[in-house]
Amino acid sequence: MPRAKKSAADAARKPRKATARRAARATAPALPDPSGDAPLHELSRDALSVLLYVALLPDETRAIVKELGVSVPGFRTEALSDVERCDVLADEIRAAPTTRARVLDPLRRAFGRPPLVAVPADGVVADDLLAVGSSDHGLTLALWRVLADPDPAVRARAAPVLEQLVKEYYGPAPAPAGGRGAPSPAPADGAAAEARVIELEKELARAEERIASARKKAEEQREKLQEWLKEARARAAQAVDEAARAREAAEAAARARDRAEAALAAAQATDAAAEAQRARAALRDAEGRAQALEGRVARLQQRVEELEAELATARTAAGAGSERVAPVAAAADADEPEDAPASWLMPVYTREFYDSLEGWDRRIQRAAFKQANLLAQDHRHGSLRALPLEGLPGYYRVRVATDVRLLYRRGDRQNAIEILSLIDREDLDRYVRQAKTRQ
């Protein structure tokens, strides 16, 4: 073929080869991340928890829980079991997928990288890999696959592993009797072969015992794992129940608080209405007294005018006029109505006083009002036995009965006195302490 035609044919084949390579790359399965990053948050809670339990050591899970600052309400993280810590980490990874890096780091330190990351995997390869890993004969299956590979270089990879197994199971090779490097003599008869068979059978029995022991330990470990999972689920259910009860208690407390606030508002409204009613009654009383005083003032003024007229008439009379003035003045004084004493005070009965009346019998209550009335008329009256209350300046006590005292103080106005409380004599010190805290 001419060189020009051959070059043209090669140029035509190159695009087809490039297209074939691109198509092959497009159809080939994607390779996993060489670092071993995996979407662990896609697993279920139990599946992720048991993976962490199998893959990590207890110290590693304990360190990860401490590093992430994960906590369980009502439990100390130091007291959690291995299964419970794995459950907590599983919940955290499912809630925050970026925290899976804390779990994958210990695996990288222990194993370097996951196996077969450079080989595309499909469903069949994944099933075979899981079957080999979960089988008690995983090493046998792996050696079988490597030795059956058509590539001699791949098959050569099994030789170091087999030599290590020879050292582990058979021990070092015996030294040859004919000197270093001499071949061992062949057995003269079948006795040596029979002895070798017996030895191999013993090795096989020991291997079977080890396999049985390993299976037994695996079964025990599986049972323990199931028990721990059941216990963890029971604790989780208990925690959910306790949380539900806590929510119900909080809701009940909120309802009780609302009822208490409503009752307080109603009580405050009732107290305000009672205070307003007492204020209106006191105002009507004061207005009545003011009208009475105004009437008395008017009558006194009229009387003064009459006396002045009589005095003027008397001055015009003869010398007997001076003798008539004195009787008239005395008569005027005799006709004047009795006025309130100068020491009279307006009693102001506080809400505290009305509350303190509860629990006392009617005799003590009547005596309290009697002493309050006498106190308003003359607070210096000798029968009151008014004494200052020690520890509270401006507070006084009045004797009502043998062990009962009436507490009062002068009001903000000059002519008012506040009736504070009806109290047992033994409670005076407590009243003083409480009054100091209110000030």
C-alpha cells in the first residue's frame, strides 16, 4: 500500500479509536473515592449503629462522642455502653452528614483505604465482596480467586500469603540431614507417608476446632450484640416515654400558670372594686361630716351675729349693761353643741387589716373595731396601752386581748391613722421581719 494511502487510513482510524475509548469510559462504572468517603447518613439507624460497633473500637467511639460534644438528656456519656454510644453517633451522623468524617478517620488510620477502590464494582462484585468478608473462609475464597486469575503476575501475589500460612500452621521447615541445600530423602516405605497423613489429620482436626471455636465466639458475640440492641431500643423507648411525660407535665404547668394568672387578675379586680367601694363610703362619710360642720359653722355665725347685736344694745343701756353681757356669753357657751376633740383622727382600714380578721372569733373582731374607734378618737387614751413596735419606726401596737394586738401607724395625712393588722402577740417578730423586707 502506498504510504499516502496508509497515512490516510491511520488518520481515519484514530477518531474512531478515540470515540470508542470515550464510549468505554462513559459506560464503565464509576470508581469510589480513594479516601474511602461513604454516604453513611443514607443507612438506617440500626444499620449504621451496628456498622460503627463492628468497625470501631470502644475507645474510638468514646473519643468521637467527646469530640463531637454529643449528649443524651438524662444520661452521662461516660456511663453509656458501646452499643448506646454507637446509637448516639448514628443519630448524629444521620442528622449532620458532615460528621461522618470523624468516623472514617479511625478507619483510614487502621486500614489505610478500603479494598478494591481501583476496580469498578457492579452488583455481582459487591455481593461477592460481602460474601467473602462475612464468611469464615474469607481467606480461602480470596486465595482461590487470585490463583484462578489468568494473569501470572496476579497469581504470584498469593505466594507470600501462602508462605506466611506455612510458617503459622506448619512451623519452620526442618533442616536437611545431608547438609545445607541437600534434598530430603524420599521415604523408603509407606510408614512415613502414613505418619504424614496422621499428622495432617491432626492439623485438620485442630483447624476444625479453631473454626468451631471461632464460630462459637462469633455466635456469642452476635447474641450479645442482639441483647445490647434490645437494651438500647428499650432505653430509647423509655427516653421517648419520659420526654412525652415531661411535655405533658410542662403543658399542665402552663395551664396551671394560666389559671393562676387569671385567678390573680380576678382577685386584683375584686380588691380594686372593694377598695373603690370603701373609698366611696369614706368619701360619703367625709362629705356628711363636712356638711354637718358647715351647718354648725353657719349656726355659730348666726349666733355670733345675734350676740353682737345684743352686745351693741347692751352698750347703749345704763350701767347695768356690763352685768348683762357675762350671762349672755355664758348662755351662748352653754348652747354651743359639743365639738369633736382636737386629737380625733380619720381611721383608714387597710386590706391587710380585713385579711387579718379571718380566723378570729366575733368577740375579738368587735374588740378590734372598738379599739380602732377609740384610737381614732384619742390615740393617747390610757386604756389603749399604745406602745411603739420595736424594729419598725412609726409603727405602734394596741392591746385588744391578753395575747392579741392591733397594729397601726400614722398615715401620710395629718388627720389619718392606718389600721394595719390584728395579730397574735407571738407573731410580732415575724411581722417585723416581713415588713422590713417589704420596705
